[in-house]
Amino acid sequence: MPSEVEKDAITGTETTGHEWDGIKELNTPLPKWWLYVMYATIIWSLGYFVFYPAIPWVNGFTRGVLDYDQRTDLDRQLAEVREFRGELLTRIEGASLAEIREDDELLDFAVRGGGRAAFAENCAPCHGLGGGGQQGGYPALADDAWIWGGTLDDIYATLLYGIRSDHPQTRFGIMPAYGVDGILTREEITDIAHYVVSLSGETEDAEAAARGAELYQRPDLCVTCHGENAEGNVFLGAPALGDQIWLYGGTVAEITAQVHNPQYGVMPAWIDRLDDATIKMVSVYVHALGGGQ
């Protein structure tokens, strides 16, 4: 005869007969809701096997009643995207920069789509993902300081032909090596550096800055390119000197070194590397970073 089932004295639940150190295991059944959910998933899985691809074979898999294929669905979606992008790219190719900027649909596509992607792939290694730039000759593109101008047309021209590139229409600006070429003495260069630093409100040596101011205003020296008030000149690629934005450092020593023997940045011409629609989208994207004029 089967042994009598033992029940727990406190809960009244049957035990499994297992005991450890006086602690008996209760034979607690699974909750009914949990069992119903499990049964439903089993039924769902059987239906899935019938309607969708499910069981792999040696040379393929079961197709299912619906003959559904995610690859086919993905190819269809990609074709729709290509068709949509192709239409927008055609419109961008035939539009001016101003027209792209004024068309909400084209502007959104240029900024969020093609322009951002092309910038990340081609420009970000030097200028940073957000256009923040970095010291050493890579200017920030998200501020309002532009060496060659920050209008849409200026940015577009800079991208097309580059800076000091090998393209015949490249933008080219050069500053004499005042120390290496013997144009100024070391002391004169240091005085000019003190004056330039003073333009940003920092004066380490007022007397040297005063001497530097006189040298700066000489018609054969700095004033010719950088302007009487150090406002810069975008037509010559001469940066402003009083905005505390520096490509090669803003200390007296760093400015002295730059005047003594200037460093020059180089950017390639993109006209032969990217198609015109992409260059337009990058131009609009850079302009939209926040510093465009």
C-alpha cells in the first residue's frame, strides 16, 4: 500500500518527503497564472513554426505558410530609403545653399543625414565630432570666429578648394617668419607678443606691450593683415587677435614662437573627393553648428 502523504503542520501543504537538518521541503504547486502563460507560449510557438520560417535543414529552412523572409523585407526597406534619399539628393544638387537653408525638409536632411555623416567620416578626425576643434592648427567650427569667413558660401568655398592645398584655387594665406627671416629682433617679437596678449585683457609687461603696440601699427608689419584693431581679415585668412581664440596657443611664449617662425595649417580640397551634394550638405551642417554667419 502507498505510504500516507505527510503534510506540513503549520501550512497544511504536502511535503515532498525530502528533509535537511529537520527542514522539510514543501510540495508547493506552481501558480495557475504562470502555468497558463507557459501553455500559451507553447501554443504560440507551435503557431510560429507553422506560419514563419523556423526549422533549419541541411540546405535551407522551413519557409512557413506566410513565406516571410526578413532579408527580403530589409531589402525592400533599404530600397525605399535609397529612393527617398535619391529624391532629396537630386533636389539638393539643383538647389543653392540659401535654398537648402530655407527649405525645412532639405535642411533637416542635410544636417541630420548626409551632412552629419560625411562630417563624422571626413572632418571629425581634425575638427572633432562636434566641431570643437583642437589646438595645433584645427580651428573650432562651432564658434563665431572664422579665419576665412563663416557664411554658407564662404564655408562651401573653403570645403571645395581647401586651405593651402594642392588645388589651384585653394585659399592661401601666409605670414612672414619675422624672426627666422631677420625682419624683427627677438626683443621686438616678444614686445609684439606682449601687445597681442594685452588685447585679450591680460598684461604681463605693460611697457613691453606699449612698445609692441607701436611695432604692430607699422604699415609693413601686423596691421596690414590683422587690422588696426586686430579684428582680422577673412579675405587674407588673417585671424582676429583679440578674441582669446588661439590655434597655436595664446601665451607670450607661444605667440612669440608663432611670430618668429609661423606654423601653417593645411586642409585638403574636397572637390575631387566628395560629390557636390555632399559638400553642400557638409557646408550647411557646419553652418548649423552654431557659429555660422
